[in-house]
Amino acid sequence: MTAQQPSAIAGHYRQGDLRRKIDEALDRLYPGQATLTTDDLHGVDEFHTGGHPATRELAAHLELSAGLRVLDVGSGLGGPARHLAQHAGADVTGVDLTEEYVDVARRLTDRVGLADRVRFQQGDVTALPFARASFDRAWMLHVGMNIEDKARLFTEISRVLTDTGRFIVYDVMLLGDPTLVSYPLPWASEPEHSFLAHPEEYRSLLRKAGFDIVAEHDHRTQAVQLLRAAGDAHRRNSTPHHPAGGDMPPAPINVAMGADASTKVAKALQNIEEGLLAPTEMVCRLR
Ligand SMILES: C[S@@+](CC[C@H](N)C(=O)[O-])C[C@H]1O[C@@H](n2cnc3c(N)ncnc32)[C@H](O)[C@@H]1O
């Protein structure tokens, strides 16, 4: 990855006023409620095409027990990390390139009272700021599409895991001709910042980094359902006189995606339905 690409990618995600927008969305949903739970945040804090059902499913595949140390690679607003701490008692560290996301992730974690078990830090996942064997598990949800040097990414993840480490990658992978993929997409407004790869490339790079792939799951059906629902909710919310208008919860992933969220959702759905892209999970363990 060249020096300017990480800042261009963080620039894609940065909104400047995301903290305010999320606070407003939560105030609208839970007026006067100072204390929130992780369940209350589901509509706003998971930024991937499977929403909360996918987070739950993937978490089960991590085979966690209380106290295990988990690294969330590209943790975004922190919803998936908080889920692991809340429901499996894991001790979770998230690392993310986008400073604003790290800030919002910390604030939401404070609001749900999980700051003793979940922490976030700014960093580039191709140069992880951790010593070798620092974590028992790692997962990476919808981040590899922003990473050109996946060989280095997977080698870094392998380095920071213990010998019995387990790792899950859940990325939108390329099935067809990359020149046919339509943009803007939730992770990149232009093709220059999108580093889509075929499942075979993932498998090969994961193996080279020392991982065996123990299972694969195709998440297309789940993504189509969620993206259709997100598009519908966005249309309802932006129709001023619709009876459901202001009372609808924010559609999953819409708040984090910013102004052209509905276009990004529609394009992601189109590419998946056309068979060009597929959200895919690979469950790996170190050899
Ligand atoms: C689509 S979001 C997914 C966030 C989170 N994993 C989730 O599922 O809610 C992609 C995230 O990857 C982060 N990211 C992209 N490139 C990165 C890099 N080189 N190092 C760290 N984070 C990165 C972005 O800042 C963004 O938060």
C-alpha cells in the first residue's frame, strides 16, 4: 500500500460529525435513556452487509470462552467487538485506521458500560501495533476490501495470534470481472480505493501466512435480505410525511455510511445480485 492510500481510505470513512449524528439517532430512538445496552445499538454500530445476524453467527464460529483475548481487525464503530465482550465474556481490542471511528467506538463502549473489557486504538492493520502471540482469536469483518497488501495483512494477523489461534475473515469477495463492479460502494466511492480479491486469492494468501481454512460460508442470501431492508428503511426515513417516517430506527449501516448511503446500499445489492460480489466467511486456524 502506498503512503497516501491509508489516508485516502480513512478520508472515505471520516464524516467529521459522526459522533453527533449517532447521538442524535440514539436520542431519537431512546429519548431520555442515559444507559443503553449493546442490543440498543444494533441499528447503528455494525458496518457490514450481514448486520447483527451475521455478527452472531460469526461469533459462534470463533469458539470463544470467557477471558480469551480477541483482536478485532478494522473494528469500525465497535459493534462486533462489544458483542463478543457482552455475549462471550471476551477481552477485546479493536484497531482501526479511521480516528473518528475509534473515537465513536470508545464513546459507545462507555455508554454501554463495557470499557473494562473492550478497548480501541487507531492503527493500520498491515502494521499491527502488538507483540507476537498477544491474542487467542482474531476476526476481520469487511475490511480486506480496503487493503491492497493482503499478504502482509494476513502475516501480521498470524504473528499476533498464539499457536492455537483462530481467525475469521468475513469480506466481500470478487466472483466476476472487477471492471463490471458498480460504485460507489460502502467501503469505497471509487474503484481506486477498492481492493477486491477472488476467494482463491484469499485462500492462497491465508495458507501462505500459516492458516488452514477449516470452513467457508457464503453470506449472500443474508446480505441481500439486509441490504433490501436497509434500502426500504432509508426510503421510508427520507419520506417526510410517511407515517413511519421519524419513528423508524436508523437502517443498519446507514448512519456510518453518510450522505450517499442509499446509493452505496443499492450498488452493493446490485453487484451481489448480479453475481459479481459475494460476502464470504473463511474460518481459519494456525497450522
Ligand atoms: C466497512 S467498515 C467495517 C467495520 C467493522 N469491522 C464492522 O464490521 O462494523 C471497514 C473498516 O475498515 C477500516 N480500515 C480500512 N483500512 C484499514 C487499515 N489499513 N487499517 C485499519 N483499519 C482499516 C475502516 O476505517 C473501517 O472502519
